[in-house]
Amino acid sequence: MMRRTWILLTVVLVLAGIAVYQNKSKQSEALAASADMLPKPGFTAPTLELPDLNDNKVAIGGKQDKLVLINFWASWCYPCELEAPDMEELSQAYGGRVDLYGINATSYDKERQAREFVDEQKLTFPILMDRDGNATDLYKVSSFPTSLLIDSQGIVRERITGVISRQEWQERIDKWLKVEDDQKAAA
């Protein structure tokens, strides 16, 4: 009877060991795959809702009516300060055809300073607050500014880390607006 118990216990332990081993290899495969799935050109932009400066929820990612430019920034980020006037001008120039959202990395910033930054820069496009860091994590943002241009189907078309000139932005936006127009005309 005692021998049978030991054999049964050994079989259970071996099977448990095999299950743990298989689970760990699947988990590491999943982690490796997810590291590759950051929102980069050709991949779908993650969807989520963030509060704006008045605590109204705004949905980003996924299918939209038009091209979307998302700009992750922080008030302490000097390149973000340099880029802010260009973002405001792009918002004004493309207001009817492109939705521009500034996402403050509030989990790395102070909300009061972020609000002061918006006032000082006279930003009029929607500013969203990433208070818990979910957007920064989902979009795999590790430096500021980071911007993504997302087409109306929710596919990331451009991912820019750092600052580029307003003219470069205009060329990229114009290119993707033309692609969108061509797709609508062909449909």
C-alpha cells in the first residue's frame, strides 16, 4: 500500500513538472511575441479611454473618422517644449482632416505643471491625462516626445520618437491623407 502511494505521488509530481515546464515555455513565447507587438507602423493602435483636462472621457485608438496624430509629452521635457508650437500649428492647419491629441504622461509628471504647460503654450487641441500610465504602457512609450500617426482604420502609419520639423510632419500627414483619399475614391 505504501509503495503504491509513493508511485502515485511520483507520477503526480512528474506530470506537474511537465505541466510547469510547458507553461513556462508558452509564457516566454507569449512574452517574446508581445514585445514585438508594440504599436509600430503596420500594427493596430491599442484602444483605450483617457480623461481630458475637464475629466471627460475620450476614446483613442481603433477605427476613427479620420487620421489621428497622438503626441505623448511631459511638462519637464525640453524637446516637448520645442515641439509644442508645431503641434499647435498642425492642429490648426489640419483641424478638419486630422484629430490631434496630446497625451500627458501624467504618471511621470505632475498634473499641475502639465496644466501650466498647456496654458503657457496656448495649446487648443485636446489634452488627455494618462494618470495611471496605461496609455504609456500600451503604446510602449519610453521617451518623450513620442508621436504616432494612425489612419482611419486604426493602423499605426508613423511612429516618431523625438522631435521632427513641422515641415516633416506636414509631408507625412499629407502622404497619409492622400492614401486615405485614394482608398475612399476606390471604394
